[in-house]
Amino acid sequence: MRDLAESLIKALEGLLAPKDTWAPEKVDNWLYSQFLWLGQHLAVAIFICVVVVCALTAWQGAPRLKQLGASTGWTLAAVAGMASIPGAVMLLNEAVSAAFKTMFNSEAGTLLGVIATDMDHAADANNPLSILLILAALVVALAFAALVFMARNLGILMFVCMAPVVLASLARGGDTSAVWAWAQRLLGLMLAPMALLLLSPFVKMTEGALVMDAVLLVVADALMLRMIFHGVPYFGPRMARGARALVERRTDNPIARAVVRAGAPDVYEQETTPRGPRTVDTPRRAMSQDRGVLFAAYGIKHQERPGRLTTASASQKAARDADRTAQIRQARQQARAAAQPPAGGPAAPQPRTPATAPQPAPGQPSNP
């Protein structure tokens, strides 16, 4: 059983941190050379469009000269960066794999190392049910690791081939929004096995119990898949807001409240209103907008969902607009008072109404 568990752990290590990837290593790779040709010509085409626009608006003077100089420098940087992406990604992948190999081989605080140790020294190491559970968890983890291996390699291959097209957007004068989104997604794929590091603080709590090790292994599998498709978990804003709410409930000290409000300010969803303080995108809204960054870099309008006001942001907006609403109400009252005639002056003419004939008394004939 121990030999089977060790072979499964070795297979897990090989799938989670492979030394080689399917991505191109050199620029002369046939697949990458096609995208490189497309990216270079696209960068030159964007630069020519910038030159034409600057020539047509040359009467604006210095701003257009600055734009032309920035576009020239960023175009050269983009074309030079296109040729260095495959080698840089390969070196980074080898460095990440070596780091994870070192982490896996250290049996001090890693999940796989603790599982290998608990196979001999755990309290339930002699229990057949516990051994079967940990073996089942390792088999399930192996299936998840194979899925992570395929997703990482295919994703890295796709992002490396997309690199020339994304870097071509820099020719518009240094628009780095698409490049940042591309780099974040690529690093998220390459660093997905760090889910085992995120669970390291909990390893000491489950050390000595094979059943709890199996539970942690299943959690690590789910967390790796989450990082593959959604990026690194982002708990910072929630923890900061929770700490601020705790401090504001426990104390009335204005200095303490000011400190926590400075560290965790109010964050609103983007509102379609021109007045009021500048709003900040929430992390969930910002993540949903990343899909249109590449389209926006080339001027293609991306269909966005209409923004919605939450209950909290609507109440905050009503409180901010209270002074403005009072000013508008006062201005209307003044306008109505100015429109009314002064006291003692000529009365305003009343509209004429047709006179009605007097009704005859009962018993008298009416005139025809």
C-alpha cells in the first residue's frame, strides 16, 4: 500500500509541476511564427494609423507630437517583446517547476509530504478503511492533476501564441490594459499548483490522521481547478471590510474609525452618473470586464450589461444628493414667489366664463 501511495504521489508531482510544456521554446517554431508575422504586421498597421491621425491633426501641436513619439517607442518595444516571449515563458516555467519540486521534496510542511509520513506514523495507519480512503483520495487527485496538466499546457500554449497579437496593442501609444490582462491570466495558469501552498497552514492541524489528509487533498484539487478557470482567490477586500465593521461596532473612537476607513474605504459599483465622487469597480465587476479589454484595445465596442445600483450604493447616492435636492426645492419656491403679484397691486385678470340665464321660478313659464 505504501509503494502504491508513493507512486501516486510521484505521478501527482510530475503532473502538477512538469519541467517541459507544449508552448514554443524558440521564435522559429512554425506555429508561433504565424502569430509573430500577424502581430508584427498588426503593430505596423496600427502605427501607420496613428501617424495618419497625427498628420491630419498636426495643427494641435505638441500633444500630437508626444503621441507620435510615444507610439513610435511602444511599437519598437512591442515588436522586440514579441520575439522574447517564448524563451521567457520557457525559463519561467522551468523556474516554477524547480521551485515546486523543491517544495514537494521537503517533508516539513507540504500536504504530499505529510501524507507520505502519515502512511507509517499516523494514528489510523493500521486501519484498512483509512488507508483505502487516502488511496481513493490520491486516485481522485491524480485525475484532477491530469485535468490541471491538460488545462495548464493548453492554456499556456494559447497565451504564448496570442502574445504577438496582444503586444501589438502597445502601438496605440502604450495602452497596456490588454497586456496586463494577458499577463495575469498566463501567470495564473503557471502558478495554479500553489493551491498546495495555500493549504500549508492547515497541514499541521491534520497531521497524524489519514482521513483528514484525504479531506485536505480533495480541497486542494477543487482549489486548483478554481484557480485554473477563475484566477487566484481574492480575499483581501472582504477581510478588510470585515475588520472595519468589527472595529466600528466595538468602538466609538473617531481616530480608530478614521484609520479603518482609510484602510478599507467604501467601494461602490460603477454607476452611470456624471456627478458625485469617483467610483471604483468592485473586484467581481472588474473581473467580468476583462473579457472586453482586448476588443477595446483595437476600438471594437464590447456589449456590456447595464449597470445596476445596489441598495447600499442607492442610499449613499441619495444621502450625497440631499443638499442638491434641497437647493433645487428652494430655487423652485423662489421662482414661484417671484411669479406671484405683490400684495395690494392689481389683481390678475380672471378668465371670462359665459353668463348663465336666470332660472324661472317654479310655476312660471319660461321665455322661448
